[in-house]
Amino acid sequence: MTSTSETCIEDNVSHSKVTTTILNWNDKEDTIKCLESLKHIIYPNYEILLVDNGSTDESVECFKNGHPGMEIIENGENLGFAEGNNVGM
């Protein structure tokens, strides 16, 4: 038996691309937990974009090693929440 969400997805002929943007700043532990939870997405046409806001805790290297192929944008400095997210748009 399939769940309602799975049935709705299977019934669609075309799946629009969805991008999930995650903003990180010196908090790799929480970001890793978020990335791990996104592995459970059942939607067939999505990507994850990680924007790093000038972290100094080696977050970016950790993400590159643990999630090869994921697009990562590195801001050279902390642009704040709004501007950091805007970079990912």
C-alpha cells in the first residue's frame, strides 16, 4: 500500500524541479542533521543547494566530503540571514 503523498507523486506525469536552499554559518552539526533528513525526500525531481555564509569552522570541507556532488555556494563573509539566502536564489 502506498501513502497518499507517494500516490500523488506517482500520478503526476511531469515533476517540476524543486530546490531546497540551506544556509549555514558555523553550525555544521545542525546542517549535517538537516542534510541527513533531506535524504528521505520521495519527490523525484529536486536538488539541494547549500549556501555557506563565510564559516570559519571547516564546515564547507565537511559538506564537500560528506555530500559529494551537492552544489555549495561559498560566501566569503557572513552576509546575514536574508542576503545569505538571496545568494541562493
